[in-house]
Amino acid sequence: MAEKNKQSFEEMISELEKIVASLESGDVGLEEAIELYKRGTLLSSECAKLLENAEKQIKILTRSPDGDVVEVDFEEN
């Protein structure tokens, strides 16, 4: 069973940045690089899901044609 991720979005991004730096440095062995790549892929996927959910929750205030301020979903704008 997959372990629930208890990291915040910011913590996941920070870890992902460290993984990318490690992989780009070339100082890790093949096995470690594969494990880092797997972890990075998981983190990237989790971050994308969080961003998608956040976009769904964002409301934008805009003016209707008659001048009233109305709230619309982020995706409608």
C-alpha cells in the first residue's frame, strides 16, 4: 500500500530540487540515480495533483457586463 505523503507542497518542491541537483551533478551511482529518479517522479506527480486541486479551488473576482462584481472559477476565465 502506498504511504500517505505528509510533506507540504513546499517541502516536496525543496526535496525535488535537491534530487535534480544530485542527478545533474553526476556524483551518484547508477542504483542511487535510479532510486532518486523514482522518488523525483513521485514527488513531481504529487505536486502536479496538488496544483491541479488548488486551481479548482481558486475563484477569480471579475466584473459582469452590467458592472457587478462576480466570482467565477479559475478555469472559466
